[in-house]
Amino acid sequence: MPASCPAMMLCLAMLRGYERIELYGVDLGANYA
């Protein structure tokens, strides 16, 4: 997929911010679960 693809950007943001997401995973998990 091209880097300009919104879905790809979301995936990259999630992968690159995974460590931060884990820190707030408890709060975010409640919303996404």
C-alpha cells in the first residue's frame, strides 16, 4: 500500500506508538475492546 493510504498511516502510527499505547493500554483497551 502507498504510504499516503490512510489505513497504512493508521497502522504505522499504531506500530510506532505501540509502546505508548501499552502504557495507556488499560484506558484505551476499555474503549476499543
